Amino acid sequence: MEKVIFSLTSSKKLAKAISEKSGIPMGESEVLRFADGEIMARCKSDVQGKICYVVQSTVSPSTETIFEVLMFADALKNAGAFEVVLIAPYFGYSRQDRVAVKGEPITAKLVAKMIEIAGISRVICADLHTQQIQGFFSIPVENIDTSTLFGQYFAKRFDELGIKHSDVCVVSPDHGSANRGRDVSSELNGASLAVIDKRRPAPNKSEVINVVGDVKDKICLIVDDIVDTGGTVNNAVEALLSKGAKEVYVAVTHAILSKGPLTPKIKEFVTTDSVEKDNKGAKVLSLAEILSQNI
């Protein structure tokens, strides 16, 4: 069956790269914004009977990028598309996945339901904030794991720098990301593990309580899924250096960086193109190959 790939406003470069890797042609889309703030997303290609892939990280402004997806999916179904598949490397509102304080919504679940109602039949994401988000959908959701991508990059990088893998400690910035750190460390021969024990006194604020693990004289590699304000990573870097770490590298899948660059004390910052922005000095690994394999 014929396939076509579309981009909206947030992932144009990635959509083009996926198209080139997969050999699936790009379709033409248009997103308009009217004077009163309303949005219009429309398809300008023939999609009758075709499988349509919509590539859009629902990153800031998340409400708008999500609404673009909903409207465009509806437009594709109205135009006779056989199936609409959403490729959302970064899934917006994923951190609102539970009720932390009485009276709060579970917004990630609400967004999942809206995506289904819009006519999307399958979703492909990368490193969802929590696995439970997949359970918010009643349609198939594929969560691409980037651990191998980061692990293989750093295995080669450390070899180039003459750093023994046994001198590396992979650090999880909180208990929730411990499995991610373990998976990355499996690509490094003999690397140790550590976890940052932290607490959040308020949204977008974190405090390091302790470092669980031996990081003295180690080359530390912090691995996380999202960096937003940078507070967690910056505090983790300071804590590791204060405990005697030689250098600190950072690998984060989704670099939102809403408050600007991270601390210059980081030896190397590596991320992916799930969020398309100019992160000066960062090494960007493309998700195009992995995502093209999944379509």
C-alpha cells in the first residue's frame, strides 16, 4: 500500500530525514494561524487510500503542536487516508502522568484520548517519560528506546579519547531513570552505576540529597530522558564534581532547555533531534534511522 510522510511545524528536518532513510515520499501540508489565534492545518496532497505518517514532536508550544496534530489527522481522514500514524519523538505533557496533588488532571491520558478521537490508529514515540503512558492508549504505541544509540556512541567516543570503560560511571539523575542508565551502561564494558537521590520541592525545581554509588576519580555519564529547565542536570553535575568525579558527560534524549544552555562544567552534551533547536556545542544524534525502521 502506498505511503506518504508529512511534517507540521516542529519536526520538519527530522521528517525529511525519515523520508530519505525510508524512501517514503514527503506530502505537502500547510499550517495557518489566523488573527484571532485560531489554527488551521490542512493537507495539500492526494492521500486517498494511503497510509499517512505525521511527524511532529509535541514540544513547546505543546498545546499548539498537539492541536496541529489533531486537526491534521482529521483532515487526512476527511481526505480519504487509509490510516494515520503519528510519529511523535517527544510526547508533550508526558510528565503529567499521575495525580501528584489532589485536584490535578492526568493530562497525558487526556492527550492520548484526543489523539485516538482524531482518527490516529498508531503512535510511535521515543523514550516516553514513563512506560505507563502506553497504557493510556487503546491503540498500538511503540516506544523507541535510545539506550543503544547513546551507549554505542559513548563506547566509541570513550575509545577515541583513550578512556577505559571501567573508569566510567553511568549516573541516573533520579531513581525513575535507573533502568535507562543500566541499559546504556550495558554497552560499556565494565562501567559502574550510580544514582542521584533527589527531591522536588516544587515543579521544575530539584534538590540533590545524596549520590548513591562511588564516583570518586570516575568519568561520569549522566543519562536522562528530558532536560527542561536544566536544574536537575546542573545540580547533578555539581554533586558529582563535589564527590570527586573527574569529568561529567551528559546524554539526554529530549533537549527542551526552556531556560537556556546547561552549565559549562559539562565536558560534552549529547542529545537527539527529537526537539529541533540550536543547541550550541551539543552533539546531536539523529533518530531518523531508528524511526524509519519502525515504519
